[in-house]
Amino acid sequence: MGSIASIVLAARGVRAVADGFVSLTLPLYLLALGYTPLQVGLISTSTLLGSAALSLVVGVYATRIGYRHALLGAALLMIATGIAFTRVRDFWPLLVVAFVGTLNPSSGDVSVFLPLEHAVLSDAASAERRTGIFARYSLVGAVGGALGALLAGVPQLMTGSALHVPSVVGLQAMFLLYALLGFAAWTLYRRLPFRADDAGKASREAPLRESRGIVLTLAGLFSVDAFAGGLIVQSMLSLWLVQRFALTPAELGALFFGTSLLAGASYVIAAPLARRFGLINTMVFTHIPSSIALMAIPFVNDVSIAVALLLVRSALSQMDVPTRSSYVMAVVTPAERPAAASATAVPRSLAAAGSPLLTGFLLTLSPFGWPLVMAGAIKIGYDVTLLMLFRNVRPPEERREAFAATTRR
């Protein structure tokens, strides 16, 4: 297990660095090209729609070709995406590249890589280690995203240096770096043992059967949460912060470096909290306060208070990421895990896809952060519904602990 997990975690870290700076670079680059917030939102929506479509295709064919080959193909597409964004400036070609490519406008991972890596990790981890490995997976992503956010300030340094690099050229250089990191991920995936392919092929005859109802209900709920999250994907949130508080790229990078580190710390805490209070309780009762903090941000005029609220939100909002992944893998049979990963990932991507466009439209109407208020309110509704429906649907390890506690009494 160690070798496979180490490779997947390393690749996740490399990709997270790329996602960390490209989610901030993308809106700044599009603004530098003269596009409106609505057009920025449309391109962000296109990236999410493309990710959903590609994840759907992967869900059908990855089990035939194997996870290793699917991950290698996705890494090659990442390389091509970065190169294309250094060459294309016109709106409609950019929209097409955004759709077919792997750009991620979110601080989290909503790409085609996610269900593939989840399936590989779940095959390699025991039930007792599952939540811990997903927490490490999320932690690596958060730290990588934090480092990537710092890199988002590089174009500003290049512009202000003695080189006098034009701002558009400096931003394009970041997409070239994105392609180089895609090559690094491809190199890592090549080291996966061929049994990762065999695991995928072995499960092609195991669609959702016993767990179909649970998975579809969870997929529906996660889609509601994803729609709300799509309203505040990092690209659109950074666009709002630029409009509202006139933050510079370096300031944005420093801010999202801090939010990513806090999210990473929350991943470490999530696993012991889940062992103590349960996966569902950990997901819900850390998520609700974070949504309240999010809803409060548009009502403050002091940038320092807004930043403090964003940091509070980041310290709480992401504890549901590893716990959610672990919960889905726990409440289905082992043979159904790949199908469950795809069934919950694709609807999330589709639900989140239209949200950035809505955010761009709302920001053209008013600089007030209505998308933040809407996102927080929807997320609270999702949390309450999740608790009501699934508080008594426990994963095997929680049932064993509850039985042992009853026996001791």
C-alpha cells in the first residue's frame, strides 16, 4: 500500500501547486485580455463542465483501460492545456480549451484526476486506515495549493523587475509552468505498478447494486453543496476581492496561502474528530459555522475583517472533504467503490459548473457579494438535510465501536 499511496500523494501535491496558482492567475489573465466578469465566469463554467464530461467518460472507460493508463492520459491532457493557454487569446478558442482541458478554477480538486486517485487509494487502504489516508491526501493538496497561491504573485514581480516583462506575458508564463507540472505528474503516474490497472479492470463488472440508493442520495446532496461551492470557486472569489478591496496578485497569493494552510491543518484534525464524534457529525458541525462566516463577509467594509472571516471559514469548511470521501467509500461494498467515486464526483462537477457563470452575472449587477451569501445559505441547508438523512447510517468501524461500547456497559 505504501508505494501506491506515496505515488498518488506526490502526484496530488504536484497538481495542487498547479491548481493553487492557476485558479488565481486565470481571472487576472482574462481581465488583462479585456474580458468582463461575465466572460470570466463563463470560461470558469466551461472548465467545470468539461471536467464533469471527462469524469463521466472516465467513469465508463477507466475500468476497461485501468486507472494507471487513465491517470497518464489525464496528465498528458494537463500538459496540452497549459501549452494551449500560452498560445490562445481569443475568447471562443479559450472557451473551447477551457472545456476540453484540465484547468481547475477551484481551491479544491474538481478535476478528472479525483475519482481515479480516490479509487486507487481506497483499493490500497484498509477500513481502519481509510479516513487517515484521505486526510493525508487532502492535506497534501492543501499544502500544495498554498505554495501554488504564493506563486501567483510571480507575474507581478516579473512586471516590476528590471526585465519589464509585460503583465500578459508574465501571466502566460504561469500556464507554461502549469504544463511543466503536468509533465511531473505524468512522470509520477508512470511509477504506479501495473496492478493499479488490474484493480480497475477487475471492477468493471461491479456497477452500483446494493448501495445504489445510498450513493444516488449522497450524490444529490453533494451536488447541492457543490453548486453552492461553485458560486465561490477561488477564481471568482479572487475576482470579487479584486473588485471590492482592490487586492493585488501578491496580496491574493498571500491570502490564499494562509487559507490553504488553515484548510490543511483542518484535514489533520478531521480524522481524530471523526473517530471521536463520527464522520457525519464531523462533516456537519464544522461546516455550518464556516458557512455563517462566509455569509458575513460581504457585510463588512474593512478588508482586515473580511480576511479574518475568510481565514475562520478556511479553518472549518474543509474538514468535510476527507470525511466525505471516507464516508462514501465506507458505506458501499468494496467492489462498488470505483462506481461510487464516479457517481458522486460527476454530479458534483455538473452542479458546480453553472455557478461561476451565475457569480459573474451577479457581479456585473452589483459589487456586493451576493454569491457569498447565497453559497452560505445553501450550504447550511445541505448540512441540515445530510444530518437528518444519514445520522443513523454508520460506516462499519463506527458500528463496531458502538457495539463495543454497548458491550462494556
